[in-house]
Amino acid sequence: MNISLPDPMRDWVQSQIEDGMYGSSSDYARDLIRRDQGNRRQQRLLQAAITEGLASGISDSSMEDVLKEAQARLAGLNTD
């Protein structure tokens, strides 16, 4: 695969290599792709949570109760 970049982008990639951040332009491209894949995964998870929340309807719980429940769930996740 060959990728053409305008000079300013090519210079940026080269500066990242010279700074020791990456060993090559291929390393840089692979890192960007991995990050993009992770971001897309996070977006899908977030969208699924939003869709689930919207589908669940309006809660009878107070905001304080919702917050306490969320904090309890987070505390439970941190102990596993």
C-alpha cells in the first residue's frame, strides 16, 4: 500500500520519527489505524448505550437515586 501525503503532513510524520516516537512512517500509520479502530469501537459502545437508554423510557427515580446507583455500579467495577 502506498500513501501520498502533502509536504506538511510528510514533514510532520518525519518529525515524529526523528523525535523517536516511531521507528518508521509505517509504524506511525499503524498506530493511527489502531487508534482509529479503538475510537470506532468506543463510538459503537457509546451509541449502543445511548440507544438502550432512550429505549428504556423515563425513569421514576430521582436524579439523586440515579447518581447513587451509578456510583454503586462504578464502585462494584473497581473491586473486580
